[in-house]
Amino acid sequence: QVQLVESGGGSVQSGGSLRLSCAVFGYTDTTYCMGWFRQAPGKNREGVALIGSDGSTQFAASVKGRFTISQDNAKKTLYLQMNSLKPEDTAMYYCAAALNICPYYIGAAYFYPKYWGQGTQVTVSS
């Protein structure tokens, strides 16, 4: 079984940066898509960034140019570098892993990863 353990969340002022980490434990050879999702109070879950086994990435329009997703296969760790943070980025961020390839559209309704982390809170103040 795959276990995802997140870290790096916290509070930061607008314009600041944070790097979220997701340590992956267990068998992951069949995990082809990993990513970050977020959910703020009163809002739907939003796919933030995805990365495929081939290294291809997708980003939500709201974070393009500000966020970067990457993975270190040797360390079995997924990262989300968040720069130029805005108050609207405030949310609970979740790391996730899927057994399928990434969807062509990050917002595809059918895409729901099998494995999820516990979430880490990101709060951006004005």
C-alpha cells in the first residue's frame, strides 16, 4: 500500500513562498500520475498541479507561472514550490497519487487519485 506524508505547510505573507513536500512510502511502480490538490472553505476541490511519469506537468490556470511541481524519484518525494503566494491560495493542500496516467485536462471530473495524504494547511495573509 502507498502512504503519502506531507509537510511544508504554514503561514506566509502575500508575495512569499513555500515549498510543500510529499514523501511517498510503499510500492509505487504502478503510480503514473501524482499531484497536488487544494480545497478552501466553501470551495470545491481544485487540481493545482499534476506530474506524469514522463515528467510532463499541468497546472491550474490560477497558479501558472507561480507554482512548480517536481519529483525526486531517488528520494521518492514530490514537491510543490509555491511562489508569489496570494491570499486566494489559502487552502488545505493534499498530495495525491494515481494508478493511471494523468488526464489531459487537470480539471477532468473523472480523475480521482487512489492515494491521498493527510493534507497540509497553507495560509496566506494580506
